Amino acid sequence: MLDRIYSLFSRDIGIDLGTANTLVHVSGKGVVISEPSVVAVETKSRKVLAIGAEAKRMLGRTPANIVAIRPLRDGVISDAAVTEQMISYYVRKVHQGGWLSARPRMIIGIPSGVTEVEKRAVRDAAIRAGARWVRLVEEPMAAAIGAGLAVGEPNGSMIVDIGGGTTEVAVTSLGGIVTARSIRIAGDEMDENIVAYARRQYNLLLGERTAEDIKMAVGSAHSGEWDSQRITFRGRDLLTGLPRAVEVAAPQVREAIEPSIVEIINAVRDTIEETPPELVADIMDQGIVLAGGGALLLGMDVRLSAETKMPVRIADDPLTCVVRGTGIILEEVEALEKMLVPETYQRPLR
């Protein structure tokens, strides 16, 4: 009875709790929130000052008494208290104007390689943030559903979801994951590659946001027409301590992030090697689908196709595949129950 009352005043929510960005899907409305997973906190009181885009603008620019942090690292919670406040903020934002305390049902995407302890941390953070019911779904399954793959059919489908903290590779069939790989190498690691390259080649110290901007502007996994582009590295000279700018060609940025690209390709190859031959034949016919922010890396589809000898396509709106998948599952929870992580953790309603 109480559950039905809450359902009248709460909107079911699907969340892609990503290392780089958090996306929120609301039943009947679609994706309503897409903001960076960054929280600005006052160091002594631990009071949250800003969340999302506003907090990200503070990265590297805060005074000593304020720190802008990312409460998720490598796809899992690194600061439970701040993550809880971030989820609470988005729940309140979704339910603005509601007169009753929101107690939504939630489905949250998690990396496929997380431990039971890490799963429990996500559940607990959501429950404390106000959820009355929480279920988890592995991100590659959610991404495959969001990308429109026929995951329930007796055919093999392959999804490669390159996010900020993790790359998820999975082969699905008959509503389950047949074989999968989850590696903690993705967009963040590429940013670190660029920082390390600038330090090694030019004795130049780049900021985290600067490296990300460089990657998004000219980062690539394969040669193409973009190779003629150039970009300026702006940072601090490690020898003099003074500001310095260096103009760099796009192929040099590709050289910088190559170690991460190779790791991702190896994960895809290893997954294919473990896939039953019948399903490999299906994938050769239907192709590999790329999702996540890494799918937008210039030439990533071409490079992966060349390395695997299989067709590769980028999903429609790859950034929202996971959260759209959680939304689809929310609409048909009973029918898609087997696609969720088995355990359920609920707090009794009071």
C-alpha cells in the first residue's frame, strides 16, 4: 500500500553513475540530466558547495578551503558520502515542486567487473539518497539495450562501451552476458597519457582539464583527414616554472594515447577469443557496436575494425546508451528481470 502511495508522487529513475559524467533518465521524460560527476566540497565542514557542471569549472581553480573532487574512480565509488549527496541532489532536481518527499525506484548501471563490496556501496548510497527500491544492471547490458541490440534473441551481439573510468566489452545472447571484459582503462587514462607525454617530450606540466580538452579536440585512434590539425599545449614549464605553450600535431596526440588504445583493443580481442564460434559468426554478420564517450574518439571505429577484421559501427547517441538502457528496463522490470544483477537490497518503508 505504502509503495503504491510513493509511486504516485515519485518518478522512477535510471542512473548511469559514470566516472566522468552522471546521466539521469526519468520514466516518461527520457534523459533529463547529463552533468559531470564532480562535487565541490568545503574541506573543513565537508559541506557541498556545487555539483555537476558548476563544480567541474572549479577543478584546479579552488582556494585552499575548497576542493573539487570526483567521487567515482574507475567506475566505482571512492567517496561514499559525497556520492550519496550527489545522487540526492539529482533526485531533488528531478522532483522539483513535489509536495511529498520523493522515494523513487532506481536502476543504476555499474561496471561488470565490480566486487560485491563495490555493488553494496552503490546500493547503500542510493538507499540513503532516498530510493525506496534499488536494482543494479551491468553497464554493457544496459548499453546494449540502449543501443537497440536484440539482447533477448538467440543471436550474439557485441558491445564495447568506452567510458571515463572503465571500458566494458561484452557479448550478449538470450538476455544474458555470455563473455565479458571490464578494464579500468578508458577516457581518464587517455588524459593521463597526454599529461605524461607532455611532461616526457616537452618538460611541460598540463592540467587534467587541459588534457581532456586536447583529447576531445584532436585525439584519434587512426589516421585520417584530422591528421592535418594542430593544437597548442599550454602549461607550466617544469624547468623554469613559467607558463609555456607548445604547438603539437594531431598524430602526436594519437601517439600519446596509443597505450590506452592498445589495451582496449586487446580487451576486445580477448573477449572474442572466449566467445563460442556460433556467436562469433553472428558478430561477424552484425558487427561490433561502440558506445560511451570513447566511441566519439576520431577513427576509433576504423581502428577497431582493422584490428578485429569485423565491421564496427557507432551507436546512435553513444553517450546516453547506458542510461537509456536503464530507462527501458524500468518500463519493463518484470519482463527484463533476468538482465539485472541478481541481488536485491531494499530498506523497509516506514
